Amino acid sequence: MKARLSHIWEILTSSYWFIPALMLVGAAALAFGLLYLDERYPRSGWAAGWLYPGGIEGARSVLATVAASVITVAGVVFSITIATLTQASSQFGPRMLRNFMRDVGNQMVLGTFVATFVFCLLVLRSIGSEQDGTSVPHVSVMAAVVLALASIAVLIYFIHHVSLSLQAPIIVANVASDLEQALQRIFPSDLGHGPRGPGAESEEPPLPPEWSATPAIVPSPKDGYLQVVDQDTLMELVAKHDVVLRFDVRPGDYLIQGNPAMRVYPAERCSRRLVEELAALLIIGRQRTPEQDVEFAIHQLVEVAVRALSPGINDPYTALNCIDRLSSALVMIEKGDLHGSYRYDRSGRLRVVARVATFTSYVDASFNQIRQYGRGSAAVMVRMLDAIRAAAAQMRFESHRRDLLRHAEMLHRQARETLQEPHDLSDVTDRYAAAVDALKSAHHDDK
């Protein structure tokens, strides 16, 4: 349940309408509250000096002007911004639009415009005519003027914010921040108890004798990408029914309805209801998310680098920036103590065999495509070898250094095959030698 609630909260906070909707409700509550205040306490005394001093027609004119101006500015500004972001997304990828929608600052700006418009409408509808004997809502009109001034302030902020957010280094930093947050969410979490560190996924315990029998199949409930697994509820459920669960998939995989997602041992303890309960713990959506899928966050950063290396864009500096960020991510992954495949309950009994991502898969996801699309680029090869050398100092385990060494060797081979200029090849060779030396001399905790 906790994972599902967290997933719902993630959807809400990443939706462009969530904060504006809250601000709209707040504007409506403020309008009714101030109208009540105007009705109970007419303009007089100490407040008379700074409240709106005009009559009914003037108040109606002020509110109508503010409402019309704010909604017009909001429509024009956001139309131009969406057009600009659409063009930018072709250079950096569709994630550009996703980051814009998730940006709290952008949501606050839209919320301010919408809240001001709604506030003015609600106050305007309460103003009658002088013949009706209606009093002027001085406090409410003054609040509308204050909101109009706030709208001007957030408009200036919005222009600055969007201009800043369209710069390539800022975009790369934002995508890298998503990757860092994904790593911080993944590694503290746990599905039961089990070994961690390099090679943990290969430490195979004695398997129960029931595994020789045919397991019960838990099929995928629908088509889509596996986004989240409710781990806490899953462990409680399998321990309660005294079964062992083996995953055929992991977060980020595409599932086809009816295909096996999990297998339950022994089959005779797995009822139809248990199958349904287990299937309900899989949150499946239309696209991958970084909630429990670190490789997806890596792929987003790689996508920016690959697009920057394309002939149509030809922006190698952005690609180099992405390589730097990926080296930092690999260090965070190495320090995170990767989960093993075999997970145990509190009594030490094997309960879940999960499919896990290894350090090898993370390194491949980080470097393979950039190396392939950067073929023939000495700058890209040099920066990748520098990134490997920089990460080598943080590698504690021999298996992790072997993964980085494998990519360094591939880069060196590729340089010998594609670089015709001797000086370029010499630069790559020197960086390769430095990376190899760093990998060999790194401190480690081999097991």
C-alpha cells in the first residue's frame, strides 16, 4: 500500500495541473472569505486609508480589467513557451517537456495566473448595482490589485526561469538530478533481507525441494511497463502463505497481458486469490518511470548525449557534459551496495528471487550508446576515458574495475580503427593508459 500511495503522489506532483488546482481552490476560498469580511465589517476606521476608495462601477472595472489582462497574458506567454519547448525537445528529447511539466516554479506561475483570474471572477459576480444598495467590497478589490501585482512579479520570474531552463547545461543538470534522486530511492529500499555488493546476485542458496515441481504462474494483468512493485506488501504476503516467489520481470520491463510475471512455489499453496493479490502488487503504466528503474534515468541522460552527437545537432559539448554526470552516477551506484537476487524474511527463510540489475548492466547502459554514436570523435573518446579514470578511484571491487576496463579497451580499439590523425590517436592512447593505471592502483575490498 505504501508503494502505491507513493506512486500516486509521484503522479500528482509531476502533473502540471496539481499545484495550479490547489491554488485555484485557495483563490476561491480567499474570495469567499474576503467577501464575508467585507460584508461583516464595512470600510471604516484604520483600514480606510489603504483599501480601495472607489465606488461600485470603479470596482467592477478594476476587477474586469485585472481578470482579462491576467488570462490574456497567461495564454500568450504559455503558448509561446510551449512552442519554444517543442523545438527544444527535438534537440534534447521529449524529456524536455516532462521536466517542464514537473517544474514546481512553472506550476506556481500558472497557478498564480489562474488563481488571480478566478478570484476576480468570484468577487465580480458578487457586486450588484448602486440601486440595489450593494456595498463596495473594498478589501476584496484591494486583494485583487495585490494579486495583479503578484502576477506581474511571477511573469518576470517566469521569463527568467524559462530562459535559464532552456540552456543545455541546466537541462543536463536537471536530468542528472532525476538520476540522483532515483538512486537515492532505490538503494535505501529493500525487499526482505539478503546479501549485497558485487556478485551478491550470484550467491545461490540451497533451493527448496519443492522447486523441482511445476510452479503456479502469476500472469501480467495488462500490457505496459512495470513501474513499481509494492515490496513491503509482497514480502508480507509470501511469508503469510509460506511460499517462495520468483520474478520473471523487473521494473522497466515491458509486460504483455497473460505472460508470466512471477512464479510461485509450491503450486499447491497458491490459490487463485493469492495470484490475484500478487498481480495487484504490480503497478503497470504506459511509460517507464525512474521510481524503481535506475536504468531508465540513465537512458534519459544517454539520450541527451546521443542526440547532441547526431549530425543534425552536432553539439559535442553537451555530450561531454552528460559523460561527466554519468561517471558520478556510476560512483553512486558502486557505493550503493547492489541488491542480491535472493531475499529472505525476518526469520531467515528464502521468500523472493528477484531479477536485479548488475553493475555491468549499469555501465553498459551508460557507455555503450555514447561510444557507438561517438565513433570517430576523439573528444568523446577522451572524455569517456577521463570519466573511467575518475570513477576508478572510487571503485572498491575488482569486478567493478573489470567492467570499466572492458569499456576502456573497447574505446581504445575503436580509436585505433577510426582515428586517422596521429595526434588524436596519441591523445586517446595516453588517456587509455592513464585509465588503466588508475584501475590497477585503485583501493579495493575484493571478496
